[in-house]
Amino acid sequence: MDVCSSSTKHAMLLEELNTENKDKSQVKFQENEFIPKLQNTVHSQVAGESPNTRKDFNDAESSSLPSLQKFLPTNYNSYTKEHYSYAGKNIIIQESIESYGAVVWPGAIALCQYLEQHSEELKIQDATVIEIGAGPGLVSIVASLLGAQVTATDLPDVLGNLQYNIFENTHNCTVHKPEVRKLVWGEELDLNFPKSVYYYDFILATDVVYHHYFLEKLLETMIHLCQPGTVLLWANKFRFSTDYEFLEKFKQIFNTTLLAEFPDSTVKLFKATLKWD
């Protein structure tokens, strides 16, 4: 049983969120503190777009991203622009600490590093990839830049910023145009993602396990999206005992291999395939 109360866990996440935002506010280039020897997040600035930026996005987005509809970013007061470097490209992510789904968390950094370093081994080029809980989209962007056919998914209120970031960082520079779709864990999976239509080589998930009440629905979604040959790559910062309880349930259902571990940030990266016995 977890000794932390619901309010305590929430406070811990908020403190972590504020700490990460403070760390990102350094003006100078620096290594990310969560992943050793990884040069990525370098600085942030108050989100100030040129007058043409939003217009260019609105004019070109609907024809450039094969999404089911056009989503507009939530009007947060505290957007910042965070800079990352992967796949030979400077990636600029619009983030806000006003939403868990608008921040790049440590698990995303770990998985981006792994994808970049092992893209040939994983055969990411032309692979079909779906990311669940994509948040601001960094992992989906990196996978797309590495040549994958990417579908980035999340809750409706997150999709506007997700789509904006993906468009800004992949427009006219990827082999396959990424897609942005709504996916509510455990809801209408057969209707929106029928197995007869959608097959994914990879499922990507980062920091999807934390203090929330939808862990069973998350597991149900992971199972539904898996088919024979599908590989699930899951990176997560382990904070609470409930995170480890989920991991034990996960291991009962999936063949699980620990690919990497980052003690400084308590991030673990797993490779998994569904048990079919």
C-alpha cells in the first residue's frame, strides 16, 4: 500500500513540474540533468511568436498533417519554447507548466535518446508507430524525423498544442507526414483503432504511469494496440509504490526486458511484447 496520500502525490508532481521548469529557464546551453551525457534541452524563452507564425500554422496545417480535424492549442498563460536536439535537428517544443500534458517529462528524454542511438537496430525507418499520451509531442517528432510513420495520440485538451508542435518541427522535413488523433485510454478502441485496419510495429509510451486513476484503462489500451510482432517501448520515471505495482501487472501480461536505467532520475526504459500463450 502506498503511504502517500492523493494530495501528497499531487503536490510532489507539482513540485517536480516547477523544478523542471526552473531548470529549463537557464539561458545558457547545458546538458539535461535527467539523462547523463545527453545534450538536449538547452534554454527557454517566453513564448513570443512572430506575427506570421500562427497564420502559417493555420494556413498549412490542415493539408500537411493527415489528422481527423484541426486542433487549436489551449490558451495557457505560461507557454515557453524549449529547445532540444535530436536526429540532427533543433527541435522547438511549446510547453506550459499549467498542464501535465504540455510538459516534456524525463521518460520522454530517455526514450528520445534511445531511439536516436538505436534507430538502425530497431529499424525505425518506415515503421508504423503510435505514441500514447504524446503530450507536447517530442517523442513523436523524433520518431518521425528518424523516418517512422507516426500517429501521436492524447486527450482532446492536449491535441491542439501537440499538433502545433508536430507541425512546426516536421513540416516538409520528414519522409512520412505524422498524424495526430484523439485516444482516450480504454474508450471506443474497437471503433477508433480496429485491429483489422491498424497495425503498429511500435507503441511508444513515456511517463504514462503516475498518480492517476486510469491505470487499468491504460493497460487495456496497450493490450488492444498490440498484435503479433508489435514492440512496446515504455520509459517511465518511477515515483510512487503504485508505479511499481503497475509494473508487476504489466510483467504478467507482457514479455518485458529492461533496456536502460537512469538512476539519477529513476527512469526505467522497457521493451515489451504481448504474451500470446
